[in-house]
Amino acid sequence: MWYEILPSFGIIFAAMCVPHYGAYVINKLALGNPYRRRLESPNQRLTYIRDRRLTGNVYNVAGLDAIPDN
């Protein structure tokens, strides 16, 4: 019958969801933030380094108020 496919469908569906939600949990535990920043282009890497230098946390938005007035 058609319902015999449901266990196989459930296993495949769960196997396809595990990497997505697993990465969310691992990033939350390791970094304190569930979302990673992509560092694929040189501009994104420079922005990452700038945010880490200015605010100490790469996930905080670094606006003009984060730049010291020297």
C-alpha cells in the first residue's frame, strides 16, 4: 500500500534536516550565536576583522559610535 513508504520518507526527511539544525546547535554552543558569518570574499574578511577589533564581538553591529574619537 501507499502508506508503506511513510517510514522510509520519515528517515530520509530526518537525515536531511539533521545537518541544518545540527549546525545551528553547534554554532550556538561554540560561538554563542547560532549564525555564522561567511568569510568568502576579501571584503567580508576585512569587515569581520574590523568588527572584532572595534567591538570585541563580531556579531555586534559596529557603527560610528564604536569608533574612538582620537
